[in-house]
Amino acid sequence: MSLSFEESARRFGEVLDRHRSFLLSGHVDIDGDSLGSMLGMLYHLRRQGKDVRALCYEPIHERYAFLGGDEVVEIFDPARHAELARSVDVFMMFDFSATSRMPGLWPLVEAGNAYRVCVDHHPAESLPGHLNLHFPSEPATGSIVLKLIEFLGGEVDRRIAEPLLVAISTDTGWFRYSNTSSAVLADAARLLESGIDSHEVYREIYQRNDTSLIRLMGRVAAEVRDEANGRLLWATIPMALVRELGVGTFETDELLDLLRTGRDAEVVALFRELEDGRVRVNLRSRGAVNVSLLAREIGGGGHRHAAGASIDGPLDAAAERVVSKARAALEAELAAAGSPPPSRMA
Ligand SMILES: [Mn+2]
């Protein structure tokens, strides 16, 4: 049984009243929503006089450095954090429900006595928290955190508003994706009332690319493949190319956005070869095809419009496997919608 927002927020308030030490976790491969939500809550809890620690699983991406997360978020180390995970009063996880997305930490938390709170907006079959603030209709976990803090009467000042704006703006593609509603713009408007400068936040997140990354985007885009008369666009990012151009850590949102500018693109897919030879798959849909089903088939997950997975390489074979599934899903949708299956022009 899922609780109403008011009821679950009230219960969260009781958890806050009763407990003193908190451990927060983002998800592996942390993104703007997971990090921003966690930081917003961290600052709120500290202001309530709580002991708060926060964990992630890799260095925080440079584009989020301006949030100062490096100073307060620790990289999980089982040797250093095992005792904390066992003894802390409350454990909170942000922007994920799958316990596999906190590698190594979940068994420690489960073995301890912490009251577990899951804050998430991804569709999920089972939820790991004692209290689950799980609202799949919300565009971002950051929106849930904002409403929680407001419900509890906390002040949303610049310190808290900035990470929450990062959370909400990144998950909506800077308010361009289909999850952008009047409600999310109203959330953003309340955050701006704190006095933060949205243009500065935009510049920090989206205008920090190294020239090498711009070159990478060009080289990847030059090899874009199209199928089904342009309804399916996809591209690969080989590790050899990343090394050749000397690109450091990077995110692929902009490349996905570029593919999505295709006039007829219903589904786009990007395949990125990882250091260990595995392949990160990112899928986006304009809506007709539910890419979260596709992602789940290959061991991943996500939303109807945006989903992903990590699968075994090699790169080209992995791409071909997923592209053929995407093509089939697209053709099934088109057939169901009554339009003839796409055919190549002679
Ligand atoms: Mn999210």
C-alpha cells in the first residue's frame, strides 16, 4: 500500500524527531538528481542539528563541483564505513530503489539496525525502505525532497535551493523533456525565490566542456546510424576514440540530446564502451516505445522516456543486439498504431 504524500511526509517528520544520526547514499554513477537531492536533504538535516554523513561510489563529476559536494560527500569504502552503516540511526537513499545501485553498502545496512528511508521517483516493483517516499509521477527526486522540506517547515535558502535546482533541472533536461509540467516550473520558481541565479547554475552544469569533449561529440555524431527511416538513431562511443582525443570523465546527455533532434527519431540509443570492456546503453524515446521495458530486458531499468543498462561487450555486438530489439519494439508499436511498417526507399 502506498501512502499519500502528506502521510509519508508526516511519518518522515516523526523519524526526524526520534533520531539523531543519518547516513545518506546516492546511486552508483551518481547524476545531478541523486546528488542534488542528497545534498539538499543533508543541509536541511544538519540545520536540524543532526549528525549526517553522505556517500557516493565514485568521484563527483566536475560539472557539479560548484555545489561543494566534495567537501561533504565521502566515497564509499567498506573498511571505513562498515561500522557507520551498522550503527547509524537512519539510512536514506536518493533517486533509486534497486539495492544493487549501492555496491557493497546494502548488505552492511541490512545487517544493521538503521531505519531505512527510500526517496525515489523511478518505477519500481519492490521498495527497500521501512518508509518509501516513492512518487513515480514526480519529475525528479529533487521535487520530492523540496516538498518534504517545505512540508516540515524548513527554510529553503540558497544553500538548499541550489542543489535542488540542479536535481530538478537535470532530470527535466533543463525543463525541455516531457516531464516538464506547470508543477515542476512552480517548484523551480520557488527555488529561484531563494535568490539563486539560474543562469549561473546552467553555465556551471552545461558550459564546462573541454574542447576534447566537443571533438568527441563531433566524431561520434559523424558516425550516427539511422534505421527505420530515421525513426531509430544510434551511435557508439568506442574507448579507443575517447583515449585518442584525451577525453576525461564525461556524461553523454548532450550527445543523446543531439540524436533526439532527429526529425523522425522515435527512439535513440547510445552505446558507450567502458574501461572494463562492458557497454553502457542509454535509451531515449519520444513516447510511443516504452524504453524502460527494453532496458529491463537487458538487465537495466528506467522510465518510459529514458532508460539504460550496462551489458557485456564487445561494443559493436552489444549495440547490434540492442538495436535489433529496439527496431522490433518500434515496428510492433507502429503496427499497433496502424501505420505501415517502415521500409527503405529503393
Ligand atoms: Mn531522478
